[in-house]
Amino acid sequence: MMRALSGVFLALLMIPPALAQTTGTPADHEALSRLKADAVAAVNQRDYTVAQRILHRPFMATLITQDSFSDFDALKDYFESLYTRDFNRIARIAMTAEADEYSQIYQGTFALTKGSTKEHYELASGQTFDVAGRWTAVSMKDGADWKLLAVHTGTNFLDNPVLH
């Protein structure tokens, strides 16, 4: 009986790796990881040159505020307005992002990735808050490079530091 239970337990331990199999090549996953890192750096450093380089044309982006963009200049103007507006002006954003698992790559050219963010906001007023977020990204291989085709970010609107 004990031997049978041990066998079942061992079999159950073997299931998760089988379910976690990935698609795509190691080089694809490394490139997609760099793409995520570049996207985070572009936000943290307000680096629009990097943002332009990593966004596919056309692209779609829905931000944590649920504002949506498909025009780069409009996205840039919106982001800059966060740092110049009169009400709740942002002084600094520091964000990290983690993928939940390897991207699912379809037909070698499309990748679907999801994960979490930890976002630290400092307002010009001195107020600070940390927000846990979620994101989903669709990337597309454009020649040899992976580019962001669509990204959607969000947070729990019922339970977050802004409400408290």
C-alpha cells in the first residue's frame, strides 16, 4: 500500500513539468525576455526611442488607466502629460514586471505572454503608493526581432492603494 502511494506521489510530481512545456526556441524566449526588460526600462526612464524601437507598427496599448492607444505620438503625449498635469502629477515611476511562465509562441511568429507588475508611483506632492498590476502582451516577430503588437495592463480597481 505504501509503495503504491509512493508511486502515485512520484507520478504527480512528474505532471507539472509536462504541463509546463513551452513552444518556440530558447533564442525566441531570450529575445522576448529582453523585449519585456526593454519595455519596463522605456517606462521607468521615459525613453521614447526605446519605446518606438520595440513597438510594432501598427500596435495597440491599453494602459493601467484603461486609456488605449494605437498612435505612438498620442501615447507619448499622454505619458508626458502624467508628468506635467496639475492634478496628481507624477514625479517618478519605478516598475518591475515578471512573466508568469514562458511565452506561448504560435507558428513561430506570434507570442502570447502574461504576468504581473509591481509599480511604485511618486507624485509631485510627495505622496507615494505601490500598485500590483497584471499585464498581457502579444508580440510579433518582425524579421529577426520581436516587437510588441498589443499590450493591456490593469489593476484590481476594487482593492488598490489609490482607493485606500
